Amino acid sequence: MLIVVAGLVVAVGALVQGTVGFGLALVAAPLLAILDPALVPVPLLMITAVHALLTLRREYGDTDWRGVGWALLGRLPGIGLGVLAVSTFPPRLFVAAVGLTVLVCAALSVVRWRLRPTVPALLVAGLVSGAGGTASSIGGPPVALLYQGDTGPRVRSTLAAYFTAGTLLSIAALAVGGQVDGADLLAGGLLVVPMLAGFALSGPARPLLDRGWTRPAVVTLAAAGALALLVQAALG
């Protein structure tokens, strides 16, 4: 039952990310952490990497490779901060940290700043994304905010390229830090199937969800999940 519910959550997240370019972790991380904290961050990072590869293959020609490079450069020190958080925080504090991370990301995703993907902005976004993505699997919103004024294909393909490299770096860093084991690999493998289903649905869903419904749905679900995490942490 646990893996079925987790699979449904992942499928919805994969559908959202396949449509707007990010959202898999933003939707899935708080709910998966409630179901079983062991599903975050390594298994979720694994399926995020696979999803990113599929998206990049689908819309390869629209990628901003220069922006991806600068964001990845900023991500490297952020990964170190994320590994330190995972290895240091007690479970209760880690759950609270995930909840707060999601709330901040949800709030930022509705603030219509006129940000641009300049080199300094990309470095800072990569740093924040690396720390959040490694510690809680949520690393998309900081970089996505810089591209929110671009076309859908450019946002999706650029974020996919960034996620492909970034999540693999985060998984490698967690493995070096002793935070990856066989149970993580098994859980990630099981969640790949519902992720593929959600990604497949995102193809025909893109024209529908691009009409303004995706962002409110993502923010509402993410905020609700984050609040539930904070309540869980407060109750121990």
C-alpha cells in the first residue's frame, strides 16, 4: 500500500514537471516524507534524474547550455552544504527542514520577480538549488524562477539539462557521504514505473496545463504538504 500511494504521488509530480519543467520534487517530497522519510532524498533524486533525461531528449533543441553551465558551477558548493545537512540533522529536524524548504519554494514560485538568468543570478540560484536539492530533493524553483519569462520548451529543456547533471552530482556526493544504500536503490527503482506513467501523460497535457492552471495547483499542493510536514515535526 505504501509503494502504491507513493507511486501515485510520483506520477502526479512527474506529470507536473513534464508540463512546466519543474515540480516533481516540489509536489512529491513533502508527501513522500510523510509516507516514509527514507524515500527522500535519494530515491526521489534518482527518479528526478531519469525524468530529466527523458525531458531533455524530448525538447533538446531549446536548451540554454550557457545558463546550465553557470548554474551547475554554483551548485557544487551547495551540494556540500546539502550533504552536511543530511548527515547532521536528526530525523525530526530534517522533516521540519524539508517542510520549510517547500514553503519557501512555493512562496517564491508565485512571486513574479523580473529576474533574468545573468551569471551572478545563476551562480546564486545554483548554490541554493544544490543545497536544497541534495538535502530534500527540492532544487528546481531557484533556477526555474530565472527562466519564468521564457517559452515553455526553453524552460523545460534547460531545467532538464540542469537536473540531469545536478541530481547525478547530488547522488554521487550523498554516496560518498555514506547516505546511499541498497534500500534507496530498490525504492528508486520501484518508483521509476509510476514516474514514467506521469511523464507519458505530460505530453498531451502540456497544451491544457499551460493555460494558467499548473502553477496554482503546484503551489497549493506543495504548501499543503509542507504544512503537514511541519505539524508532523512539531508532534514528533
